Amino acid sequence: FLLGASNAIYENTMTYDGSSSNVDCSITKANQGKSCQITFNIDKDFSGPLYVYYEMSNFYQNHRRYVNSKDSTQLAGTQISSETTLATSCITSYKNGSQIINPCGLIANSFFNDVIYLTSNKSTPSSISLDESDISWPSDSSKFKQVEGFKSAIVHNSSVSCAAAGLPNGCKYYHDPSSGTSYRYFYPSESSYQYLYESYPNQISPIDGVTDEHFKVWMRTAALPTFRKLYGKISGNFKNGNKLVFTVICNFEVSSFDGSKAIVISTLGEFGGKNPYLGVAYIVVGTVSLMFALLFLSKQIISPRMVADPSLLNWNL
């Protein structure tokens, strides 16, 4: 049953950077912004949702110093100005010039910043879209909050002043290209701090900041050096002959540590993703157990154990 459930799951992987790449989208320096297209040809019928992951290899998120290099209080919205505290919690550099990095630490500042788009006009069926909302663990929602003093307001256009939006002087304007919504926003002491949207301006919006779903997914560190993290999901029914075309903007460099990056698309079953090893393990262990049972049964039939004579027992102590 377990093996059959695993085999029923659709899964396909395309490596786009690193050794044995299916598509050459390799970069040699960070934030290179190289664009490439990755096409998945669907070879069977199945029903969605189809989950989209990015997979990395040879990246040790489980290293002790890496795992500990963060400040949970800072991520929860508290503005920390004590450099002694940040030096202890974030371990690595917590400043960029004169500005304090918020959030600091190795995890936050090695954020996976490749951008993945589903090119709907080249994919079939053409009505599908990549949903990137609600991809983090629900339990992580309370761990990430915008910094104390952050404010934002929806406005019609950039001509709306800070005062009219109900925000302090010095607020800024932002237009969200994905939703078409315009905002005025305010971060406290912006000249003294480098916030996440400033560290990753092409990936993190100033409205989301540390509450960005991709950032929360990245902050949950992986246990093994080869891992997958959820990027989004595609709803719909898929047929043999359909294709999915993804556009990837490559910014995360992996060549310096002999790593690789890939996109994985997969459905889920009753026991999660595709995992034939559990079913095979049950079959092997069951087969070995049956063989030993038959062996002991044969021994008992051919050469049964002698029954002791109770009359020989001495009950006198």
C-alpha cells in the first residue's frame, strides 16, 4: 500500500544550476540576475494541487553556528539597538557601515533570492497560476512581525501625502506590481537601520518585510545539506501533454561551494511527497520476518524441542 501510494504521486525535477544541470542557468556571482526558462512536460494525467519547490544541495543550514545566528526577539518586531546583544545573538556581522542590519544573522542574510515565475501564457492549461501565499508553517506566523513603529496605508497614487495617509513625515511610496495596490509606508529610524526590504529589494516588499512567506520558509532551517523548500502551489487538473514553463531570475550563487539548485514539482499523497523507501523498507523487513518465521516453524516440525519429564523435578529444598 505504501509503495503504491508513493508510485501514484507525480514528481519531476529540473536542475538549473550546478553539476548535471538540465538547463544551463548557472551564475558565478551573487545577484547576477540571469534569466532562463525551465519547461516541464507532463507525461501523465493527475489532479492538483501541484506543489512547486526549490531544491538545494551541499548547503549546510544545519551547521550549529548557522542555526544559532539570528535574534528571535528582533524577528518578532522588537527594535534592538544594543550592539552587545546583537553581537551575541547574531554571532556574525550585524552592521552594514553605520547601519544596524534588521534582521541580522547568517540565516536572514543568506536568503534564497532566486525569483521563480510561472509563465502562464506559455504553459498549458493557460488558466493556471502560481499561488505563493500561505506556504509557511502556521506556527511560524507569531514568530515574525514587522518592527515596532512600522505603519502602512493603502493610497490611490503617489500624490497622496504622508499626512493624508495618516503616517508620520518621511514616509515612502510603494506600488505592488503583483496586486496593483499602492501604499504609503513608514519605518522607524530608517537612517540607522537596514531593513530586510533594503537588503533584498527585488524579492521583499517593504509592506511585508519579515512577514514575507518566502522569508519565513527560508528561516525554518533544514536538517540535511540537500533539502527542498516550498515556493508555491498550482491548482487544477493536468493532462498528459500539458507543459509548465517557469522563468527563473538567478541571484543565489552556488558555484563557490559546489552546490546545485533545482525546481521540483510534485503532488502529495496520504503520507506526503514521493517516498518509495518507506514502502520498500516495510516489504524487505516483512519478507525477512516471514523467512525467519518459516525457518523456525520448519525446525519445530522436523526436530521439535524435547518436552521435559516433570517427574524428575525435585520440589524438596
